[in-house]
Amino acid sequence: MPNSEQEVGSWDSVLLESPTEDNFISNLHLRYKRDHIYTYIGTHLVSINPFKPLPLATPELVKTYATRGLFKLPPHIFGVARRAYANLLDFYEDQSIILSGESGSGKSETAQMVVDFLTRLPQIRRNYAISRQKGSNTSLTCSNHASSNASRSSTPKHEAPLDSPGACSLSRGCILRQRSLESEKSGYGSLRKCSHDKLAESYWKSTDNLPSKCQIHTHSTPKIAKKCPKHHSCAGEHHPKSVVLSRALYDDSIPFRRSCSLHRQEANMRDKLATLDGLTKSYGFTAASRTPKCSMDCDRVPNRRAKTPPPHFGRGYGNISGIVENFRRILRSRMTTEEAELQRYRDKIAHADIFISAMGSAKTAKNRNSSRFGKFFDIELDFKGDVIGGHIYHYMLEKTRVTNVCGNERNFNIFYQLLAGADIHLLKSLKLQRNIDKYDILKNSTATEDDRQAFARSKRSLDVMGFNCEEITSIFRILAVVLKLGNLVFLPTTNIDGTEGCTIANEYEIVEMAQLLEIHVDVLVLCLTRTSLSWSQIPDNWMEVDAEVATKMKQTLCRTLYGRLFVWLVTRINEEIKSTSLNGHKRFLGVLDFSGFEVLERNSLEQLAINYCSERLQQHFLGSVLKEQQELYIREGLEWTRVDFFDNSGICDLFDRPNYGILSLLDEPHVNCDEIYLTRIHQCSDGHPNFLSDDIGSYPSSFQIRHYAGTVSYSVAGFVEKNSEQLPRSVSYGLFQSNLPIVQSLFPEGNPKRSSKRPNSLASNLRVGIHTLLKSLARRKSHYVFCLKPNEFEEPRHFEMSLIQHQVRYLSLMPLLSIWRNGYCFSMNHVAFLARYKLLNNLTWPHFPRGSVVEAIALIVRSLPLPTAEFTICTQRVFIRSPRTVAEVEEFRRMRLD
């Protein structure tokens, strides 16, 4: 990380001297010009798309943010991921990282960085802890040999005696002062100090505000009964210890510590031999003698020095050492197997999103690599923090892009990757040509060198995920069939009875498609040129269709085949990454990446669905962060001035009203055409403050909605057809005859022995999916990453003030900044706070019998070497002002536990 990072603006916008909108944007601009694209708002993050490669995910950075204190490091997406990971382990609460922003702001790349970091984080931290322990043991031995004589007689000078008053607090205070000096050197400490002087207010600023009972016995500790001065650790005596214990006290080179060490070694040997005693019989060994009783009884001979084990110790157990070594070897093998299994899961989760993104991303007018679906990647972790599984939830894939692509856009990336990156043998087996112009659904677009390289990564991801050769081949075959389906041309014909029919002009395409799908060519021709009048009609009653209807059926099949392959792929990947652990102690950390708010020249049902989801996610943010937090302050009796923000609940109500919402109207039985749907919208929505009629719209048969990000005009052309797009039963019946197991599974309704019902509509699936997602998010601690787009031209170092200002306003970043600057970052109810932190004070551990819970909490707060203004004890909850204070309290707790 460059040293100049400390000199570029403010890392945390909360610490700006004047938190106005202009100063906030100027700080973002100043940092962006120096390629510092990340800035904090408290614990949330603002990220600006640089539109150029930056070294943001190097191995060095990954290791740094995985092992070092976050408050010593500049803002980074890894810092948000690390904080969510730490909260999950510390508070045993499910977490979510929500990426918000419009299309082209860099959400998908950021989400992938988070997933990669989380899969590598546990192993890096484990290796770091082992290396620190080894280094600590090495330095410990050297330092203790040098000071062994001084350690025999007295406590070292740098440590307070164990039974001295305030030993725990003084030791922590030394550490805290050292950390403060380090943080001031890094530049962040001075900002934090400034914030304390200017912002900190509390009901408990001085000791006068604390209950009187909390002022007694603050620095006293229970006296320790006088036992064996050399072997008190062997007598099972428990006493309060300082957070920073002298290393010399744990060095076996000191005589009285060495004697205790021999006690432990002898006792451990007795336990091992007793455990293995029964195993010797099964191995054919006989014990000649028993282990002698320990000759160093601390209670009877308190001043006796430890002796080396007698020469006959362990006689007759010479062969047991081999058994012990075998068990050690088995244990090491088991640990290696478990670590290999964890690594396999980590690799799969890191690669799970690659092929899905290739199938779900495309170039649009506003984004060179836009995700055309929503994704919630839920990563499962065990109680140790290891990644043991995951699940991908997907939402509203833009299937219409398969057959309808604007002139300056591209189809889904996987098609270009396949044609540009596949070797000649794979292309010949798929009966494809490398020339993009040979395929109608890819016309007016080109493949690039990036597509060729991306195909190798996409194909390798399937291998890592555990897909077999047959499955991989079937996936590419189906993609080839979609390409060839787009080339089919139907010619109109007239039958003898005067009815209209059609024939296929390029029959070679249908023959190759039949070979790829392993279907008889006559069956495939039949299902593409005939249809059933009802959903349950048998094949014998199918009737011929004209060329226009056959073309629509072909396009519907293209979209359906691609969409169902996508769903099958996600389901198959979820099977590979699902956890097999039977342990119930596991938690989830989810990464949410939805298509950003989108406004195109002509907006249809796809844009309506995207913007509806954006509205609901924005409502979740406003409700859980801005609204509920302020209501909590007022309910707890804190002096608080309300911060105003734009509430989009009225817009969400326009979509979700039961029976009268814009999405609900699409599913009405009598709404069978776009004109009826538009009429129903006017009947139910006229007069709503966020709804405008079509006479202001840019296109005929359109309506407008005032979204939180701006007004959007929607053309209803094709709404009804897209919402209830159904494949004729004749097509499903024909494809079910395929000999490829995957194709059969994609069209279960084609089974004549199975009774099928109509599938749910797009609007119904969308509402159910987003409501389920919001319920899951409501049960989690959310961390927000606000992604901003600096310009519309995707140019690096181009920062449009007006565009950034528009995004800052509709994302409600200034109200968030105001609440973080004047409010509190952490709160916990009294009982939970006392239960978690009572071990920080000797008078409250293990219980506090002298007074109330509030008095015990106040006693804990006063004993901490932290500013009391950082804490506020209210009627039901304890509030902490800054994230750094929360981290320091948690660090004190971890040190006591260690």
C-alpha cells in the first residue's frame, strides 16, 4: 500500500471537518485522482469504478487485510469483508455484504473480489497464527534463558504482580497507549482524536454520572490463598491473571516452572499409557510394569524440587512408543485429509461464479460487462471460521437478450467465448464455425482476445467444480443448438385443405441439431412445425402452424432452452458446493450482487423488473439503517435530532399493492394483451404521486414512474407475452425424447406420463423471490458497499461531478454520513453486554452479586482504558460510538480468553 495513501484526503468521511455534500464529493474526487477508489462512511464503503486495471487484489494485499488491524489500513473492499467475517465469529450472527449502485459501477467485479478473499481468509489467518506462535516460542526461549536468574526470585519489572490492584487495567492501558502512538503515526489516530474532541457526547462522561456502588472496589482483586509457591499451577488454583503475562513465567527453563512442567509431562504420560493399556492387548503386547506414582506431591512436600523421571519409568512399554507414533501418523493423516477437503470446498466456491457469470453477463450500451441477473452468494462457515459450503440464489435472468439484442450491444458472453476460445476439434464436434457472422443471434457484434482467454477460465471452472466430461459436453452441445436454432428459416406453405403450414428452408441445420440433441430428426421437425391447442393435448391432435407462428416458437425455444440450462447449471453447482457437515454450529455470510438501476432509450419489462428490485433493496437500506437506527435512539431516550431522507415506500407500494400493484395486474386472468394491461394500470394507479400517464411518455402505450433514482418511461409492448412466456407442449414433448439426460431434465413437462400444470409467471416468481431475499437479509447484519460510476463513457480518471452528485443523492449517502457522525455504530442489550464482557473486570467475573446489571456494566466501562464518552448506557441498551472502540473492547476480551 503506498505511503501517500495517508496524505490523500480522508479515509473515513465521518471525520471530515465540515461534512457537507461538496466536501464529501471533493474528498472522493481527491482520492479518485490518486487511484484511491475506496472511502469509508463508518463501517460502510464507497467504491468508484476506476475503468482501468489497478493492483487491488494482489497476494500481498490479501495477506495484509487478512492479518493486520483494519484501523491501521486504508479503506478497501477486503476491509469490509474482514469486518463481516470477524462479526460472524465474534457475535455468532449471520452477515451480508450488499453491493448497491447503478449499472456499470463495478458491482460484479467487487463481489468476485469479496468471494475470493473470503475463501482465502481462513487459511491465511491460520498460517499467520502458526508462524507467530513459532516465532514467539523462539524469542521466548532466548529471552527467558537470559533472564532466568531474575525470574527465580521476583516478578519481572515490566509486569504488575498478579495480585496487585489494577494489574489487568494497567497492562491493557500500556498496550492501548502503544497502539495509540502507532495509529497516530499512520495518520488515522489524529483523525480519530479529533472526532472524539468534536463529536463525543455521553450520559456517562464522568464518574459523577455513574452509580455510587460502581465506585467501590474498582481496583481491588481477590486475595490468593497461600499455596505451594513453586507448584501453585499444579494445585489447580485459579487466580486472576494480567492480560499481558510475563513470558518468563511460562518458560520451562526457570527451576520452579521446569518442575511443574515435569509434573505435567509425567501426568500426561500416565494418561496416555492408561488410554493405550487396553490397546496393547489387541496388538499382542504385554506391559511388564506400571508407571510409578508421581513422587512430587505438592500438598505433602511443597518445597521439594522436581526430579527427573526415575530410570525404571515406563519400563515394559517400549513397544508402546510405536503405537503412539502410529496414532500420531493416523491423526496427521486425518488432519491432512480434512484440510484437503476444506481446500477442495474453497476452490469450488472460488470458481462457482465463473461459468455462471459467463452465461449471465453481456455488453450493454452502458456497461462493457453487465450482469443481466441478480445473485446472492451465501457462503457457509463453521464455528472455526472455515468455509465449508455455499449456495447461489439467482434472480430474473434476462432471457430476451438471447433473441433480441440492440445494435451496439452483445449477446451473452458465453457464446463469444465458445466460438473464440474452443479448439478446432471441439468446434467440429459441436458442428460450429468460428466466424461470428454465421449466427443470426450474434449479428452485428464481434469477439475479442479477452473472450478467447475467458473461455479457458470458464471451461476450467467446470473441471474444478467436479463436472464430468459428459456433462461438460452436453452443456456445450445445448449452447451450439441455441446458436443453430437462431439460424432456422421457415417458409410458408399452403395445404390442400387451404390451411397454412410451413417448411424449414435450411434442413441441414435441423439435421445437425438433431444429432447434437440425440433426437430423431423427424421428431424435432414435428415439434417445431406443429403445436397443440391446449396444454394437455396429446400429440395425435397437433395442428400445423404457419411460418410466423413457427418463428415465434423457435425464438421462444431459444430463450427457454438457454434459461433452463442456466437454472440447471446453478442447481448443479449448488449440489457441488453444498455443505456435507452434520455440525449444527454454522453460520452464513452472503454477498448480494443485483443488476443496478437501469434507464435505457427504450425500457421494457426487463428494466421494470430490475428497477423494482433496486427499489426494494433501497427500501431495505433506508429502513434498516436510517429509519430504525433513529427510532432506536429516540426510544432509548437519547437526545437526537432527526435526519431527513427520501422514503421510497410509496414507490414500492405502487408495485406491490395486493391485487392493484403494477406487477400484480400482469397476473390477472383477463389481462391477455398489452392494451388491456395498460388500461388496468391507469385504472388502479392514476392519482398516485409516483405515477405519470402515457401522454408524457416518450413512446406510445407507455407510462412513467418516479423512481428514487429518477423518472423512467416504460413501453408496455410485449409485457404480457414476456410475463407468461410458455413453451408449447409439442416442443417439450419432442425435446423430452432426447437421449441426453440433461435435455430430458430440462423439459420434464414433455413426459406424457406426467401431468403438468402451467408454470408461474415472471412477475409472480420475481415478487416471491425478492420477498424471500428481504426476509433473509432482515435476519442478518448488513454491510453496504456503495458503487459509484464516475462517467458515462467508461474512461479512466474522468470524474463527472454532476453524475457523482446525482448518485450520492439518490443513494442517500449524506443522511448516512450524518447519522454515523452524530450517532453510534454499535448497541447491545444490557444482559447480553454483561454476559459477553463481564470477564473484563474481576468484580463482575464470574458473576456480579452486589448490584444491578446497569451497575455491573458501568463498572466494566470504568475499568476499561478507553474514553468513557465512547459509551452510553441507556434504559435497555449499551451504545458504543466508534467502530475502533468496539474493536478494542473485543481485542481486550480475546486477550483475556487467551
